[in-house]
Amino acid sequence: MNGEADTAGIVIVGAGQAGVMTAEALRTGGFEGPITLLGDEPHGPYHRPPLSKAWMAGEIEAAQLVMRAPEMLARKNITLRTGVNVKAIDRSAQTVILGDGSALPYTGLVLATGSTPRALPLPGGDAPGVLALRTRDDASAIADRLAACIAQQRPVVVIGGGFIGLEVAATARKKGLAVTVLEAAPRLLGRVLAPVLSDWYAELHRGHGVQLLLGAQVAAIETDADGAVSGVKLADGSVVPAGLVVVGIGVSANDQLAQAAGLACERGIVVDACCRTSDPLIVAAGDCTARRLADGNLLRLESVQNATEQGKSAAAALLGQERPFTATPWFWSDQYDKKLQMAGLSMGADGWAVRGDMAAGAFTVYHFKGEQLIAADSVNASKDHLLVRKLLDAGVSPTREQAGDVAFDLASLLVK
């Protein structure tokens, strides 16, 4: 073997949650060879959930955002390289080609490349002051613009009533800014929440002073004499003034490297339950993936849990082990003083039951398909959330009447 081949080890493209979890799981799983973690950002691994909330609000310091300090990774003999652009994968040579033209050999390759916010495909969509949120630098740029809006007493417009958009709206309102949310659909979070909960979130935001325009069709971004954003023009000709526009209209999986290398991709890098791709030497984890289910359908999940669990599954696959990710998916969102915790996948639900007091802001919405519980969304009801995860993992379903009856002990269904 030549010197280059001797140094080949496992290369991980992406230094976010999935990449870090894979690297650490490889070490705990007994892998002793080189592990190289490549990040395209100038920062080391950091936590993303606080970006739209505490970090943007200026409530935490940079040190609190750090997920793994470089020295901590170094102690585990994990080499972190930041600011690295990966240009291509040469599968036949088992190398990744970096932006500077150098080649990094691998015995196993992990793609943890994440996702990218969808751009606004409209006139003025790239004007200064039109921003999306994905990275730490994105969040800092939005925070700076929020400060400018406060100083100039200018309003904020959020395009997209999904989780990121609503979290940014809540953060901006807490700073005292006038906020308008434009959502093209007839209700907020329509793809993930039951109508009753969509309506509740709409009233939550309205109660905090947010102006919601549902069914809004955005036509263009208006700019001032300097070319900076000044407002959002709607299809009816009206203009919503803005000193900042935050675009939250979804994300696309970063699967370009995989596609160019000939890996199977469809709305993301296609993987099995163990995170194996169509190349036996390459695994993928996190937001860049689309998991092929047993029924042939594809499942895309964008969450910390998914990145963590897929990272562990990807590491096991490279070690020749089977560790399918089969746990109940869960997700959370903080808006104002309300914590939403979601468990399970609610697509296909045809019935719901509400447990608790929606007016008091502490309740759970249970999703049923037929008579089977498939998911639940809890607001300020952490005990319900944890119990639902146990019920779903065990395949145990209450009836709708039991779910909606606070006097019924749901935990009793788990007692054998």
C-alpha cells in the first residue's frame, strides 16, 4: 500500500448533528482508524435549534451554542476540518475531491450534508434584507437586521407559516417589533398539525400581536432607492411594509454530491433503515436523506432526533452491524412560552381527540387513523408527550374516548 492508502479512513462530509453523532458512534463502536469530519462553515459543530430563538434573541453566548469543541473531538481522535468545500466524490478511486483540488481517500464515506432553505423565486427575492435561516451566520444576520428594525422602527415580514417562520415571528415580537406572517395555505402548519391545533396557533400569534395573512399570494419584493427591501407586494397589489423579510418556505436536501456520484436520490439521498445508500461503502444521515420504507414509500424527517439516530445507524452500518432506526419520531418547537412536542407521524389521520385545556394552553391533540393512535402533539404537556412515545413504541392504542378523558389513566394501557 502507498502512503495515501495507508492514511485512508472514514470521511464524514458535514459537521452538523448527524456528522458528529456518526463520528462519535464509530469511536464508541470500536473503530480505531482515522476519522475526518469536514464542515463547510467556519464554525465547529453547534446546536441549531436555538438559532431561531435564544441565539437570535441575544439570550445566549456563543459558547452555549457549541455542540462539540474541537479539543473534545481531538481527544476522541476525530479530525475536524472547517471551511472545507467538497467538490466531488470519486467512487472508483474511493476519494473525495476538495475545493482546493486535493483528494482525501476513504475506506468508508458518510454524507451528512444537511439541507438548504428554498429561495424565494420572485422579483427582488435576493434583495438586501431578504434572509433565510439555516446556519449560525444566517441567524446572526437576521439578529443584526432585527436590531436595525428596532432602531429605525421598521416592521418585519415572515413569508411562510411553518415552524421556522413562526419561531422567528415570536422572537421578533418579543423584541417589540411589528410582525406580519404571510402564509399561502389556508391555515398555519397545515401539513403537520390538525386543524384544531392550527387554529390554536393562529390565535396564539394573534394574541401576541402578530398580523396573520392566510391564503396570501406573494408577487414580489419591493425595494427602496438603495436596492434594500422595503416591503412585500401581494398578488392583489397591496404592499406590506418591511425592513426585514425572513423567508421560511421549506428546505431542499443537499444531495447534489450524491447525485453527481451516481447514488440513488429522490427528494434526498435514498437510504434504508440502516442508512445504507446504493453504494456499500457510503452511508448517509440527517436532513439530506430520504428513507425507503418497507412499503416502498420515502420518508423525509428533519429533526435533531432523526440526525442523532441516523448517525448511530450509519456508524453501525460502516462497522458491519445492523442498527435500524425504528423509534417513534419526535420533534419540538418553542414559541413564546409554549413548548410543542410532537410524537409519531400524523399523515393520514382521519380523527382527533383533545386531552386537557386548550384555553389554558396545556393540552394534547391525539391523532387517529381509524381506531389506531398514530401521533400526538402536546403543548406544555411534557408528561403526555413522553407517555405517547411509549404507547407508540409499544404499538398500544387508547380509544378516542380514553384519549380525550383526563380521568382515564393512559399509562394503565402499558401495564401487562
